[in-house]
Amino acid sequence: MEWNSHHDVVLALDAKGRLHVTGGMHATPLLYFRTALPHRLDTLAPAADSFRRIDSDGPKRDPLRMVTYPAFFAGPPIRGDAGGDGGTLSSPNLEVAPAGGQAESKDGPRGDSGRRRPSLDGENDFEADRGLALVLREGASGSGATWVYSYDDETGEWHAPSPVPILEGGADSSPYPETPVRGPDGWYHLVWVWRDTPDVSSNHDVCHVRSRDLRHWETMAGVAVPLPIRVHLSSGQGVVQEP
């Protein structure tokens, strides 16, 4: 296997101290491992079957058949049975603020941000009130889609908050996002560009949306954006920040 940035290996600890590992993929089926016991590397084993299938009224699809660019980040925890449609995600310490307003926790303002790639040192372990999430690309350069999954600490299962991808290029383009980041305002922010071909010089349109729960997304003006977000609709949806 050729070694380049497509084959990065990423690691994260969940709130219970279990290690999650994925990577080594370039438009290939998901490779994912997890320890069965907290802080016990000798219990690391394949666990791709812990990802729940996507239930959708539309065409059935498997986002895990052609995966590239996986990245863990701190997301809202799942509370209770997530169900096949993505389930219930919550931010228990967060008070919802009006669009454009400043969110505060029940204990006061929160200044902690989402982490792009959590490390294994104590400082960057996930907090008890924060969940583990994973963003990945389905498909290939020039025709890809961006999916997010949330991890349920109690059941050990991964669920897609939405039955459709957040971003979808179809046959025309591919989104190249940064990992979602939770800002000091309490929102999860997603920034990306569109790429029309495998050539990086075809990148265009710096875009942004935000979400409280990784399922419902909106513009900075508070206008809801239906999913999936597609390249030919971006300008009309108000998500393009820099053409």
C-alpha cells in the first residue's frame, strides 16, 4: 500500500476510556478497531459491525463501502436508544441561544472547543458530558459525500444523526471539509470547499454551516439548510462565504 495522507491512522479515547482506531483507507471499506475494556490495549479488535445501517426512505446506500479521511472529534453525547434514524443527541450542559446569540452552559459560559483530532494524553480525553463523533468521506475525489456518525457509550454502536449525508457532490464535485469544531458559542461549525476534479487547483467556494446536534444545520444568519448540501445549490442557500 502506498503510504500518504490518505492512509492516516487516527485514534481517540471515549468517555469510558476505550480506545478507537481507524484509518489506512483510500476509497476502501471501513477499517475500525475498538478496545473492549478501558485502558486495555490487549482487547483491541475489529468492530466495524458496530456501525448501524442507514435507514432511509430513498435509495439504500452504504457510506462505509468507500471511505477516506476519517477523523474523530468531540460531539454531542447520545442519550438513550438512538434508533435507526439517527436518534437523540443532546448537549446536557448547553442552553440553546437565539440564532447569532451567545450560548451559555447551566454553569456559565463554556470556552472549550471541539478538538480536531483528539490525542491520547489526559488533557485531550473526552469529558463525561461530551460524546465521540466521526466524520468521513464516502466515495472518491470529484464525486464524494461527507457523513457524520455519533458513538453511543452505553450500547457501543455508531449512529448517523441524519439518514442522508451533510455534503454531497454527486457526479459533479466533491466536498473537502475540515473536521467539525465546537466553538465557544456552543455551535458545531463545519467549513469546506468544493473540488470539481481530483486536481487541487479545481477547489472553489469556501463554505460554512453550523449545528447544535450534527443533524440540523443552518447558516450564520440562522436560516435552516436542508440536507444534503449540494454544490449547485450552495450559493443559493447562503453557505458560501468566499467564492
